[in-house]
Amino acid sequence: MSTKVKSWIAAMRLRTLPLTIACIALGALLAASRSFFSWSIFLLSLSTALFLQILSNLANDYGDTVHGADHEDREGPLREVQSGKISLSQMRVAMAIFVALSLISGIVLLQSARLSSQTYLVFLGLGLIAIFAAVLYTNGKLPYGYIGLGDLSVFMFFGLLGVAGSYFLYHGPWSWDILLPASSCGLLSVAVLNINNIRDIESDKKAGKFSIPVRIGRSKAVLYHYSLLLLALILAVVFVILNYQSPLQFLFLLTAPLLFINARAVRLQSLALKLDPYLKQMAITTLLFCLLFGISMLF
């Protein structure tokens, strides 16, 4: 594999993609548990979400370099634009390609979902917002990721929209209790971002990037992390109690030890290089949590 190809793969940050798979898979499994699953909706939802996630990752690589968050003192992994392996102009072209792919895949998805005209327009609007959100997280004159709104964005797109939105597209009867597991997925995804922001807390301070950990300090950010993980578990348990049919529906609790390991590491690991592996571990744990939760609903 050429160095250039490796650079593009690194820029796409594949280790973040389990979060995308998690939310779309959970929406699909919840739909299947209520007997209105569709393979075409699932695959198109997944492709659209993956294109958006890669777009966001490329845009972050670009924006953090332009705004100075990716600088020589940063302790996390070296970014591709920052290192000069990918030029700013090349990254802009790549971003444009993934904007187009996201838009095309999203439109095909909405056509396949056979929505009413009004609902179609609502989801088209949400898709456009998702594209703008992916790009503007670290780009523009006032990137919202630099003022501490990244957590809210992740909760919305990996939780409410990713799970509940994709569930709705299967065209089954809507149920408000879907927001409980959707919120669990969103909270766990925010926990992944929180680890990233705790790791980069010192370099973000220097760059003027006011993430939640920068605003509240490391010790409170650790407590915030505990709260995200605990609330995610509580909401999932409440959903199971409301829809209880079998003890197997608590299968997702098998991930609790992994969440404990992650929480402990966030508290104890103060060095960026030692904390970094737990970002990937949290992403994989979130995927496992969502798969186990969704599969258990099929029993």
C-alpha cells in the first residue's frame, strides 16, 4: 500500500466508524424487532451515514490545521494536513467528493423509503443540516466544535437522528420509547468524543478550542464521562423494563465491565499516548453495546 493511500486512510479515521455502524445497526435491529425491517433501507442508511462520518473526519483534519488546533505541541496522533502528507487543496477536493456522495446516497435513501412529500422534505432538510454540521464542526469563522457544542452535535446525529431517524425510515408505526435506546447510543458516542477532548485538553487550550473538558477542567470532565456511561445504561434498562419479554433482553449489560474499564482508564491515564487507545476501545464498546441491545430485542 502506497504512503499516499495510507495517508488518506488515516485522514478518514476509520476507528471512528464503529459509532456510525452502531447507530444505524441499532435503528435497524429495533425496526426488525417490530417486524418492519428492509435491507435496502439499512444499506442506504449505512452508506449515507458512513459518507457523512468520513466527510466530518476529513473536514476536522482540514479545519483543525487551519485554525491551529493541530499544532506541533499537540499530544494526539499527527494529522495528515498538519503533517503535510495531504495538501489543503487536496483535502478540499476530497471533502467536496464526500459531500456529493452523502447527498446522492441520502436522496436515494429517501426515495426508497417512500415517504410523504412533507416528511420527505423534513428528512431532506435534516440531511442537509447533517452535511453542514459535518463541515462546520471545525471550519468557518465560528466553528461550533470550538465553542463546546460538539457533544450536543454528536448526541443528535449519532443518537436521536442516527437511531430514531433511521428507525422511522423503515416505515413502521412510530413509538416514542425508541428515543431511550437512541439516547443511550448518543451518550456513548459523546463519551468517545469526551475521551478525545480530555486527551487534547492542553493543546486545545493553546489553540482556543473550548471543548467541554477545556471549559470545566479535567477532573470534572472525568465525572462528566462517568455520567454519560451511567445514564446510557439507565436509559437502556428503562426501555427493556417497558418492553420486557425475556431476561435475554438484558444481554447488553455484558458490556458493563468494558464501560467500567474505560471509565477507570479515563480517570487514571493522564498521558495522551496512554489514554488514546481507550478512544478506540470506547468506540468498539459502543458498537458491541448497540449490537447486543438490538439483537436481544429480537428474542
